[in-house]
Amino acid sequence: MENDKLQLFEDKAIRTAWDEEAEEWYFSIVDVVAVLTDSPNPQTYWRVMKKRLKDEGNETVTNCNALKMTAADGKKRLTDVATTEQLLRIIQSIPSPKAEPFKLWLAEVGRERIEETIDPELTIERALETYLKKGYTREWINQRLQAIQVRKELTDEWQDRGVQKGVEYAILTDEITRAWSGMTTRQYKKLKGLKKENLRDNMSTMEIVLNMLAEATTTELSKVHQPQGFEESKEIAKRGGSYAGETRKSIEADTGRPIITSQNAAQLNDVVTGMIKGVADAEKDEDKKE
């Protein structure tokens, strides 16, 4: 668990802590209450609210943890904390105008998820829109959407082979990643300075292509050799990833440059923006010469 850090919301500090093992952010509940309620005594407000929610049988409050965080006097004290999911549930129970935007957002997200269940094509359309808003190029987005399809085919194959969702999927993914990149998923994310962010969303086009090759190869090997259960599928995952790993090494030997870098999405988008601007400036110079 990393030391608690401060994040600002409406110019007010909220203490947070990052659990690297669980890959989860924890937020100080009393700090969020202070921001959303303007209560003169947020500790008392939360204590009363917590009792009320417990009396109502709210499991979210029951499952909240306590972590030592730095108080205003500089001393470490146990503080009730919540994950993002728990925090959003608690916010729903805060009768404050400042909490309304969060509640409206949650209602909108819920509506969108129901619509996507009825019409799955909406999921792809919204993903495309989100990536465009974040500054990704259409070329990168096309590769990313294709990677999602490749991943879906792989997980469908794992399901057919008796692999369990959750931990077993994560372990097999780790084996594939290590075989082609030389790093575990966690090490890869750490290299790029990521925490909760999606690793694939922070890959360059070449990184995505090699990851797709690793996953697509694993799917093909699994269909041919038909492993039974987790352990046999683990061996297939290693082999599938290794073929992409060999390809990576061959390309790096030819170009003399590493394919895997520490650049994340923000940095990659800055590079692409710079390249586009450079090309545009060059074209303007050519036009002037003519």
C-alpha cells in the first residue's frame, strides 16, 4: 500500500491511497463528505450517516476498510476509506445538491449499460467516441477495436476449455504478456507509470499489434491442441506469447530500437500531435515555395 496522497476536488483535498496488489484506489470517506456536504463537522456527519446505512442493512458500509492516513495535525490515524465502487454507492445516500451531479451521472451510466445490453453495437460506437475525445488517432482506434475482438475470441476459447473467469484469466494473460514482452502485466504497467488505467489503452500501435499476435496465436494453438482446464491452457498461453516475443526481438534487432517503451497514452498522443503539426508546417512551407 502506497503512502496516502492528496487529490484535489473543487480546491479541497481528498486523501487517497493506492493498493498495488489489488490495483485499487482507496478514498477517505470523511474527506469526500466534507466536499459534498460543507458540513462544519464532517466526522460527525459520516458517523451518523454510517450508523443509519448500517441499520438499513447497507453492505457497502459494512465492507468499508480503515487505513492509517495523515490527519491535519500531521499524525497518522485510522480513517474509513472506500473503493471507487463503494464511494459511488455512499454518494447516492448523501442528500446534498453537490452530490446531484454524481447521482445524475450514475443514472446515465446505468441507462447506457441497459441500452448496450439490448443493442451491443452501441458499446463499440461509444468506445469509438470516447477514444476520439481522448485524442487518439483513428488509425490507433481501429487497431484497438480489433484488439478487443481478438481478446474476446481468446476469452471465449478459455471458457470453452474450462478456464475460470477472474483470477485464472488474469494469470493466463500474465503468462502471455511475459512471453512476448519480457515483463509481467504489473511490471509493464509500472514501466508506463500506470495504476488503474488499462494497459492496452497505453500501448503504441506496434505494441498493440504484437499483443494481438500473442493472443490470436494463443487462441489458434488452443483450438488445435484443445487443452483441458487451467494448467494445460497455461502452457499454451506461454507458447502463444513466445511466438510474438520472437517477432518482437527480430524487429528490434533489425531496427535497433526497442518496441516497448515507457510512453503512456498522454505522451503517445503528444508525439502524434507533434508529428501531425510537423507535417502540416512542412506542407505550408512547400506551398509558400510554390
